[in-house]
Amino acid sequence: EEEENRRKAAIALAQAEEERRRRQEEEARLAQLAAARKAREEEERKRKEREAAFQKELDAIEDETSRLETSINELNRKRIDLNRDLKDEENEIRVPLDEVIQQRMEL
């Protein structure tokens, strides 16, 4: 009976040792998974930061483009107005000149 008790105790000890080893392996695996998840989360955070910085830069470029387009449109309107004014001035000069030529031809 003592031998049987020792054998049972040895089996129980071996089972307990096996269970402890399995638990340690599981804890190590869980720790690895947690570290991998943390690394992925950090990468995701950095990616989002880069994305936000890129978007901010893109927004600034779009704002500057819009300002430049507005300036170009304004300059084009001024050019059109100046061309119209120049044509009007040419016409104002041409009419009296034509009259002077006509008068001289009559003389």
C-alpha cells in the first residue's frame, strides 16, 4: 500500500508538473500575443500620425492652390478690363484722328 501511495504521489506530482509547464507555456504564448498586439497598435498609431500629417500638408497645399487660383482669376479679370480700357482709349484717339485726316483731305 505504501508503494501504491508513492506511485500515486509520483503520478500526481508528474501531472502537477506537466500542468505547471503547460500553464507557463500558455502564459508565455499569451505574453507574446500581447507584445505582438502592442507592437501592431503602436504601428497603427504611427501610421495614423503620418496619415494626419500628410492630410494636414495636403490641406495646406489645397488652400494655397485655391488662393493662387483666386489670384489668377483676379489678374485675368484685371487684364480683360485693361484690354477693354486700352481698346476704348484707342477708339477715342482714332475717332479724332480720323476726323483730322478727313478735315485735312477736305482742305
